[in-house]
Amino acid sequence: MDVSLLVVPYDSARESWSMGAGPARLLAELKPQLGYAGHRCISEVIRLQDPSPTEINSSFALNRQLAEQVRQAHTQGRFPLVLAGNCGHR
């Protein structure tokens, strides 16, 4: 199976902070394991293009980007798997 690992390394609009550090750790463990199991994986890190001063605006911006990446993965016949550091990105 082709898998798109979509990494959203944010917690409370802060990149790689607190739970936002979790997706990178998951990716480091998961990607090789999926490869060993015969899956072809690509990974894409979702980053804020224009950091907003408010958490809610940042969350909406990340979710819009994530939705587009999920659509692209689906269109390309890949299974989208989201690795997120915040419950708002699922």
C-alpha cells in the first residue's frame, strides 16, 4: 500500500513544542516499520505559512493545509495517515 504520512508538529500553535514534538518521534519509528512491512511511504510536514498570533487562527490554517494534503493523497491513490501533536488536527 502507498501511504502518505502527514505530519502536523504543533501544539497550541507552537511548532514542535510539548505534544507537538510527538509527530516527529512517531515518524522516526513508524516510517521504517511500514517500509519493512512492504508499504511505500512518503512524508509531508505541514507547517504554518503565515503564523497567526492566535491559536484558533493557526489551527484553522493548519487544518486547511492538512485537508488539502489528505485530498492529494487520496487522489494519488495513497492512504493518508495523520501524525498530529494536537487533538485539533485529526
